[in-house]
Amino acid sequence: MVQAYILIQTEVGKAAEVAEHISHIAGVTLAEDVTGPYDVIVRAEASNVDELGRLVVAQVQGVSGITRTLTCPVVHI
């Protein structure tokens, strides 16, 4: 299982709407609107890196109101 945090910047005033929409995507375990340089933080999981990439590109980045994403895979050191 591969897990990642996805940091999202949104259009002004869209954070809550984006977080709500993303929270219903399969593979997303948490989606919250936050303050700071990013507007939404998402925790997602997939069976492998390729599936995670498809989740981010095909589903998360397709949500209206998103301007930029940064995906941070979780590592266990």
C-alpha cells in the first residue's frame, strides 16, 4: 500500500468546496481545508505508485477550483 499527502492550492473561496468534493473520491482517506500556503490537504492511498499517480492526475486534479497540487508520498525510514 502506498500512501501520500496531496497539498492543494485552490481558487479564492473554493477550499471548502474542493475538500468536500475530493473527500468522496475512492482512495482518499482524508480531505480538509486548511490555512497557510495550501488550501486543502488530502491523504490518499493506493495499491502501488502507478495507481496513486492515476488517482492524483485523473481524479484529484480534475476537480474544479484546483490551481496546483503537490504530492508527497509517505516513506517509512
